[in-house]
Amino acid sequence: MLKIAGCNRHWSAIPLQGSDAFAVEAMLCSLLTATDHLLIVENGNYSGRMAEICHIHHIRHSIMHFDPTRGIELNQVALALENDRSITHIAAAHFEKLYGVKNDIDGLAQLAEMHGCRLMVDAITTFGLLPLNYAAPALAAVALSSSNCLHAPPGIAFVLVCKSELAERTPPRTFSLDLKAQNRALEQHGHWRISPSLSMMQALHQAMEHYLQQGGREARYQLYCQRMIYLLKGMAALGFRPCIEPQYCAPLLVTLAAQDDQHFDIDKLNEYLRQRQLVMRVTPGEAAGSLRIGVIGELSLSDIDSLLNVFRDLDWAERIDNLSELPSG
């Protein structure tokens, strides 16, 4: 994990049993003290769940809400840091799936350094694809999981932690998500505190070997770009355009809206996909008449063609209410 991240010797990779939310909760619960004040910059569901975790565990925090169709406004964050000197930490998501928005984490790290704060990042969706500067002095911890861009099944979570953070004494808020206790157990005894799934660990090991053999982050990024460009061209021909501006996009997931006021039922569309023996899932976007499509995982261009063919086969105006009568296969 450290090799894939590009970390130096000042970082530790601490594994946990569980999926992505486990990593985020462990990061917040294990590294923040009772006197710390966390500023959560929120523009989607991932940063939103950070706020919910802090609320549940009574972690002192403030929330800055931003437009979910745009990235974080750094000038507004800077103003908040100037107005409240009690803020010690900042938390943000590298990529928000709500609309498919990439946030400027490098800019946020620079702001944190200027104001003497530490930065915590949810990189669940982006790890292994989009770079992070682990040499940034303010970066304290990064949460990630075995799935998404690494192409392993969910079940193992990780938090990459700057070792200086592990030296701080923080009373544990949870038993199973105590990062520092897990790190001590691994370093002192070489075993997990709570037994993980061996099959998930083996699957992750194989996925990481495959990832490195294929060329690592750069190769995977180029692969994802190829998929996204192919998808966008195909959907544009069908009258769909992205809902957000290009500077906020990343080749992970896109929210598309029909340009001619087409109306469709996402559940019926997914049922038709299943009838065609396609396990892709299209989800509704937040904006009316929009949908979200991701290109994460073991997909090929022919898989995208299969999805595009389903859209071409549907006459949205007349047939969407009669999908159950369409022949399968």
C-alpha cells in the first residue's frame, strides 16, 4: 500500500477489517483529541458522513457547505481558518460521488500548512488513480479501502497515517476501530487485534500485484481516461451531457443529463439491464432527469458498448413504462 501511495518512511499503512466507512471512522475517532477542532469541508455524501461520524462520537467539529456540483472554494476555507483560530484539523473527500466532483486537496493542504492545521482525506474512490502529495507537511492521514481503483473486493480498509500522529496520545473512542492499538499489535506481535477475512486479504494481495504488473497508477489512470472518453462520446450521441464543468471532473464517475427533456425510470432501466444479463448499475443523479455512471473496476470498452446499446434500444418517450414487456436477452 505504501508503495502504491508513494509514501516515504514517515508513513504507516494500518489495515482494518471492514469496508471504506470503517477507515474513515477509524481515522476520525483515533487521531482527534478532545481539545481538537475539526473543520469538515462538505460538498457531497462522503464528506457528509464525516460530519455524521463526528456527531455520533461527540468529536468537536464545524461544517462548511459547498455547492455539490463544484469543487471546494479555497478562498472561503481560508477565510474560515482566519476567523476561527481554534480549528486544528481539516477533513475533506478527494472525490465526491454525489455528482462526480474532484476536490483540490493539494490546495487544501497548502492552506492547512499556512494556518498550522493538519489535513485528513477520504481517498476511498481515488486511491490508486489520482495522486496525492504525501510529502505535504500538513497531511496527517488518508482513508482508503481495498475496492474501487485497486479492483479488489471490499472487506479490507486502510488508513495511511503520518507516524508523528501515532505518537500522540489519544484516548480511544472505539475498540475495534482503534488505529493506534491495531498498529501496536501489528508492530509488536505481528498479528491483527481482530481476525480479518483471509480470502479478502489474499484477493487484495493479488489485485495489488496485478495493479503493479500493469504499470501502476499512471497506467490505470490512462485506462480509466480511455473508458470515460469512450462513454462520454457514446452518451453524447444519445443526447446526454455532463452536469458539471470539466475542471471538476475525474475519470471515475460522471453525472449526465438528457438534453431534450427525456424522462426515464432508473429502476426500470436497471431491470432492463438485468434482462440483458448486464450487472452494471446506473443510479439517479441529484438533478432532475440525470443519472450517474461509473467506470471503476474490471470493465472493458465492450462492456460500455453493451450499456450504450441498451440506451439505443429504448424509446424513452413511448416505451419506458412498458419495459417489463420487452424480451430478455
